[in-house]
Amino acid sequence: MPPIPLRRALPAPTHTSEVPGQFTTSVLPGYEISTDPARLDVDLIHRFLSTSYWAADRPREVVERSIRGSLCFGVYEPPQASGRTPQVAFARVITDRAVFGYLADVFVLPTHRGRGISKGLVRAVLGHPDLQTLQVFLLRTRDAHGLYAQFGFQPLPRPEEMMTRGPSTTAP
């Protein structure tokens, strides 16, 4: 099966990192997107996820383990006077980096919404060099269908071919 063609609403990011295995791009004016795990603010990520509809009960240890097992993307503001570059958004891809990927835990802090960050983040995810041969790229959303549709995501063509297992399958 050939890779799923992904329609891009915006130009693909360019890989600008000098560090092997890390992807850094500045597709958003005033922000930087990086896959460097050392830059992730795990406190911020856990704090935000604990308020989300999809991960409210996820313990910090599980968040940490999920980050270690994923290709993670952080969005950062420019350096402040202190030298800090605060994280303002996050996404992770659970993937084999060959044929399958699952986009998860995507968020932009409320104070940074409305600036195109979510589009830039999704564009960076889809442009990552290790994800270019994926044949299946899934995600789950309750409220962001319009965002993801701009990038070629659509409802499953044959949902009867998919199955799930887990706590959400036993709820009434």
C-alpha cells in the first residue's frame, strides 16, 4: 500500500537542526519547534494533560514513560532575558518511524492560541524526516476535526476494520 498522500495547507518545514537525530525548525515566526527531549518541560506537559478531557487521570509517571516512548515535539518562545525558552505547545507521535504513526497529546497553551501555533506544529510533525514513509497515520479528537482536516486527516474509510482494547471500551 503506498503512503497516504497528505495535503499540506502550508509549506513543509525545513530541517534546520545541527544535532543528529533531532529536528528543529522555525516554521512559525517568533517560535521554534524542536524534537530535543531535553528541552521538554515535563511539569508543564503533565499539568496541561491533567486538565484535558483525554488524559485527566494520567499519572505523571505514565506521562514520563509516554514521552520516552514517543517522538515528541515542543514549541518554544524565543529566549527571554533569563535565557529561558518557555514551552508553549506539545505533540507526540507514537511510531515505528517506518509505516505507522499515531498523533497524540496535542495542545497549545490557552495564552498562545489563535497565533497559528497548532497549524505550525502539525505541519512540523508531518514534515519530520522520519515520518515521510508512514502508510497509516491516525489520531483521535473530540473537538479539532477542522484543524486536522486541513492537513488531509479524515474519518476512517472503513472503521469496521479497526478495533480497540482498553478501559474506554468497557464504559457504558
